[in-house]
Amino acid sequence: MKLKLLRSYCSDFYGCVLWDLSDNAVDNVCVAWRKGLRRTLDLPACTHSRFVAPVCGLLPLRDEFVRRCASFIFTCLSSDNIVVKAISRNGVYFMRMLSPLGRNAQQCCNSFGLSLHNIHAVCNKLAWSLFYRNLELPELDKIRTIKELLCVKYGLVSLPLFDISQIDFMLESLCTQ
């Protein structure tokens, strides 16, 4: 139930495609979101931030914002409405750093290592593949183990060998090393 609830949190950021991704306030939202996930899952407060989102089966929030923003920009650039298409093209290709849309387009492309002409390639699959490419095998193993321990802790899997205090100890060791 908790993991299902957490997945819905990511869909509650309506309008995030219009935020300026280079603003520090976006980072503050991401930090608060990770803190909320840690509390919801009852993970140690000092859990590595890289582990929090993937334990829930989610992209890190900043990556999710960038992915959504790139999708929005591509939709504007390929719009049937000639006014929307012209204004978005001008902002992205000619007035890039003077336009919030252009700055976000540049940020999205930098995040995924693409040129502006390939912004259409940004998708969920690309975001996940880049995220996992930046993780090392021991980190992936820790994420899987943390997920399994959480399933045991919340009674989704029965493992009578461990009590909650032992599971919490193991979680603390994995989350903070």
C-alpha cells in the first residue's frame, strides 16, 4: 500500500513543466520530497539520497522533472497551432538563454547528453537507462536488498527469522554505507 501511495506522489507535480529547472527552488523541492519518502518508508534519516527514489521504483525527482519538461517542450515544438510552434521554436532555438522554455530545453538536453534537435528522444526508458548507468553494481545490490527488507518489514513477505529491530539494524547499515 505504501509503495502504491508513493507512486502517486510523483503525479502530483502538475505544472512542473513550467518551472525554471535551473532555479534552486527545484532542488529544495527534491530534497523535501526525498525526506518525505524516507519518513514514509521509515528509512534512516541519513539514507543516501541516491537510494531513496529507486527503492520506491521511481526516478529521482529532478530526473522526472527534466523528462516531463522535455516532453512538454517537444509537444510545443511539434504543435499544430502555428502560434505555439513559432513561439516555442523562437524560445528554444534563437532566444535560448533569454527564454524560460529555451533554458529548460538546454538543461534537458545537457542532462541527457543530447542536442536540441534530439529533444524528442527524451523518454522514460532513456531516463531510467541513464540513471542505472550511473549506479555501480554494489549500489544496485543495496537497492534490491533494501527493497526486500522493506517488504519483510511491512509484512509483504514472511521471514520469521528476523524481528523488526534486526531488520531496522540491517536497513540502517545498508542505507548509510
